[in-house]
Amino acid sequence: MTNTRVRKAVIPAAGLGTRFLPATKAMPKEMLPIVDIPTLQYIVEEAAASGIEEILIITNSNKRSMEDHFDRNYELEERLKSSGKHDLEEMIRKISDMANIYYVRQKEPKGLGHAIWCARTFVGEEPFAVLLGDDLVVNEGGEPALKQLIGAYCEKKASVVGVQSVPHEDVGKYGIVEPLDKNYGDSRRIKLSGIVEKPLIEQSPSDLAVLGRYVLTPEIFKFLETQGAGKNGEIQLTDAILRLMDIQTVYAYKFEGIRYDVGDKFGFVKATIDFALQRDELRGELSGYIKKLAEEL
Ligand code: G1P
């Protein structure tokens, strides 16, 4: 590894978004807005706020609007300027200044591990971050989730997966880590002895689930290259991380923050309500409406 600073991030965004059809028939699910900001923009903002300078988005053929969103739109900027809407003009321009964003197409939907493997040339010999667009994390007043993981990486110079405890009955939805020492107590950074993708409840090594944030060393690509299909017939990043443990220590980091699963309809609605309640211009009216609804339910 020639560089040990985490400057690059990979955001896989090549899923079909079938859970959000028909909205995702002609629009990538990553462009669905929570209030008025596309979910992908929240992810890019978190990366930029964590010190990431270069971002590679793994796309498929239906991702044109993502490229347009993070590009300049001179015509719109001009129109906003000439109508005196300077705040909006600045807001629109800032989106294209957040980071250098590149795109590569994943030609076949072969799973998360394969999507990350498509980033090997972009990443080169550096540690890098992975952020999954279905997981939004809000840590009001504290460090963004990815920044917390980068902090842990810097201390150990080892791969780190971001985790939080999930209800035991939900372990089958996630990658689940196996702590080396079961008595890890209150420590946030936990050395791992294993990791498994979507285990059966009775076989789950813990309730600590990987929630869409990773910092990985570039050695992961050696394993991704030869990784066969795993759970659900897909090439799983989790399986390659398990093999990485044969040659390097891997840690889990219990990050601080509230995580929303916006890949799930209910999670998406919850995020929409919570994010709207954080907005000065919406809070009063919305909380009045929610109270009224609650009385009628
Ligand atoms: C993916 C990963 C899984 C991780 C999850 C987090 O699964 O494969 O390990 O826990 O994201 O949201 P997916 O939800 O894409 O099936």
C-alpha cells in the first residue's frame, strides 16, 4: 500500500430498485428524494464531510440523472440568478463542487462484491471507503459515520466495517460479524474472527450487523477477483472480507448515529418524516398534522 490516507470512496448504485417500482422504472432509486434531497446526495455529502475527495459511483445503464445531478447545470443557474434566487443558485452549484465524481458501469448485476471489484482501477493501491446508498446515517452534532470508521482505520491501518446492533430476528437481512473476544464490553472497535452474509437466526455469530459503511485495504481486490457466488447466488463483499481475514486483521466499529434503511419502504417513510421534522420550514405544520393524525388513529 503506497498511500494510507483514505481519500477515495466507492458508492455502488447499480441495483434495479425493484422494491420501489414503479418510481424506479425510469429513475434510479438513488435519486428518490427524502423531502427534497436525493438519497445519493446525502451519501455524497457524508463522504465529503468525512474527508473523501474522489468518489466512484458504480452505475448501470439507467443512471444518467445521477451524472446530471452532480454536474453543473449552467442554464438553471443562469435562470435562478436572473430571477434573483441567489440562495437556490448557490445551493445548486455547490452540489457539483462536493467531490470529484467518476462513474463506471457494472455490466452485469452479479452482486455487491462484483460491483466493488469494478472499482479496482480507480482505487489502485490505497485504502478506500465504501458507502451503500440504502443506509442513511444521521449523527446530529457528532462525526459522520464514515469519518468515525476512518478514525478507526487510521489508528489500526486495518480494514473496518461499520456495525450496529440489530434485533435478533433481523440478523438474516445483513452481514453479521463475529467478534474475536465475545466480551468486547463497551468498546466501539472490535477485532473480528469472522463475518457471514445473512445468516440463519440460529447460526448467527452475533447481533452486530454491517450497515453500509466500510473502509477496506486494497488487498480486498485479490479476493474479490476469485470470489465465487455466495448467498442468493451473488458475489458477496462479505465473503471476500472473510477471506481477507486470513492475511490481515479486520475490525468492526460500532458507529454512533441513527441509521435509516431507505431501501425499505417503511424505512423510507420514517426517514422522510424525521428529516422533515428537522426542517425549520416544515416542523411546526408537520408536527401539528402528526398530532392530529395520532388522535384519529
Ligand atoms: C448489503 C450487504 C450486507 C449489509 C447490508 C447493509 O446487503 O451485502 O452485508 O449488511 O447491505 O444494508 P443488501 O441489503 O444489499 O442485501
